[in-house]
Amino acid sequence: MWVIALAAVGRPAAYGEDFVRLGASWAEGGPGRGQYRLVAENTLAQDYHQQLLDMELQQGPYSPALAEPLDALGGYYLQQGLHSQAVAMYSRALHVVRVNDGLYSERQVPLLRGLLSAYREAEDWQTLDARYAYFFRLLGNGKPPFTELRLRAALEFLRWQREALRLGLPGERRRLLAMISLNDEILDALAMDTGAPYRWHRDLAFSQVLNLYLLSQRIDASADKFLVTAPSDYIGATPLSVDLETQRLDSLLRSAPGRGAELLQQLLPLAALQGAREKASIELALADWYFWHNNHGRANAAYAQVVNTLAAAGETALLEQWLGKPVELPDNGVFWQPPPPAGEDAAVVSARYDISAGGRLSNLELDVVSGSEDISVGGFRRRLAATLFRPRWSAGEAQRVSGVSRQYRLLN
């Protein structure tokens, strides 16, 4: 009944895709611009080159000691915005490490991270995509035995897949399917590891919940009826493979509301062992998930449980932070792609509105704070009006809030 009702109501706006509250950010957006190891300002490129030349003359062109100055030189060029030179230095350092330590040496990890930063700064998304795939293979390919490093690499690879979808890289449908399948495979493998720390379970479950948010925002349930053909029709039948892909996505989409709730519910017993704050954070994520999928009855029960958990623990400040004012949903950055640093021409709009107990906006008033004179706020008005808000909770129930005043940065 719940899934059927969901289809009739429609989806809320994808908050974070076209606008965001001024100053808001999430880890989901990935490494920001300039997030690399800084090199001392008084160090010049020629100093590094001279150090390299001296080492090569003394120890040869494949000395393992060359990796360090090559890494430093890559960081220098990256800091200067010379992306192709940074790529050349990091690539050579990787080659030196592979020659000396083998193709799967973990000494490659910091060099690969530098290389990823260089491609990101250059906005070379296709090459960055390929390098993330190598990074993932190098660190275990999502297979046990798990270590902190291997698990973090898998999570970063999954996060990149979501970013690639937000960037509009080719193969969206196939990428969605592969990403969700991979996340499930790692979850299943981790469930067999009795010694795995709680945070691994939590981070992987939340990763899949983010995947399901993206799925529900990007894919529409198909109304088509698929024909079952004879086995011989499968040979070389490209249209059929497309149909099978669509069927898989359709099945995932219809089961997504229940699957996301299940993942969070399974975390609750483990979260309770970590303390009231952690338990309440999972309850809040579950409440937001229900609310986003228009299951208000379960959402209200989950929000009430957050109130009970935090109140019983004396966490009144955290309760006020989470439920004391309306919050744009989803509050996890799954639809947000970090923009370049704001300049003087960044479009900022001031908005004033009311939020109902059902999380819906009304009585919207807008003013342009900054940006070019030809800014059109019509599209922003429509998208903000379609945004779902976590309502304010007080005295055990959701409350209407009038006169909410916020500033938003327009991203598109």
C-alpha cells in the first residue's frame, strides 16, 4: 500500500541540486577544490628538479627514493594550478613505486590521491573515473578480508560513483545498477565479519541509502509491459538487454523505500550500544527516509522516538539542533555537487516563508542579494516551493513555523 501511494504523490525537489543554503556543505560532495597537501611557499620548482637530478645521477632513474621528491613536486604544481605538470610528476612517482614494490603496493595510495586531486582540479572527469576504478582495484576491489584502508577505499569509490552520476557522466543506468549491486555485495560480505567495527556497518548502510535516494530521484517507474521471448531471441538482441536493464531498475525502484528503511532499522540495535546520540542519529535518518517517501505515519513515529531518545539522555541542545527548526531534505548532500568557490557574481537569494507541520512551504517572498542583474528567480521559486522540509518538533508533535528567513546560493 505504501509503495502504491508513493507513486501517486510524486517526488519532492532534489534539494542541493540547483540551490543550497548559504554556507551548507556535506562530506558527500567529495574533496573540495584545493584539498591537497600544501608545499612551503618559499620552495621553488627548480629546487625539487635539482634534487631529482642529483638523486638520478647518484642512484639511477628508478631509485625508490625518487618517489618522495616526485610527490612533493606534484604537490607544488598542483598548488600552482599546473595540472598537467602535476599529473606528470605523480604518474612518474607511481611508476617508480610499481617498479620497486610491485603493482599492488600500498605506497601508491598517497600518490594516487594526489593524481586524483590533479584530475579533479582540471575537471578531467573521464580520466578521474578511470583512476578511481584503479584505486578501488588496488585496495581490494571491495572484497574481504577488510581493513580500515580497504573499507575506506570502497566507500570512496562508491561515493565517486554517486558524484559521477551528479556530473552526468555516460552510462547512468548501468552505473546505478552496478553501484547498488556492489554496495549490497560489500554489505553481505561485511555481515560475515564478526569483528568488524560498528562504523563500517554504519557507513556502508548509509552509502546504500544515499544510492537509493539517487535511484528514486533519477529513475521513473516503468509502466511498460515486458514480453518474455524465446531463448534464441537473446542472442545478439540488444533491445532485449535494454529491457532487462530497465526491469532491474524498475524492481530496485519499487523496493527502494522498504530497502532503505530495512538498512537503517538493522543498524538500530548496534547503534544503541554506541550511546543515545548515535541511536538517535539513526532514528533521525530513518524518520527523514520515511518522510521523504511520503510515509508520514511511520515518519512521525520515528521523529517522536528521536525526541524520546535525546530527552531521556538529557541531550536538549542536540534535540534543538536537529528538530528545533525546519530543515531542507534530504540533509545529506546526495544531490549536491560542490560549486567552484563563490565569487562576487555568485547568485544569492534571500527567502522568507512559512513551513507547515507537514513539511511544506507557503507564503514565499524572495529578494536577490547578489549576482548578475539578469538573474531569474522563477525557477528557484518553483524548486524551493517543491522542497520537502523536516518540520519543527515541539511538545511531542510537528509544529507549523512562520517567518522562516534564509539565504540560498543558486547553483545552476
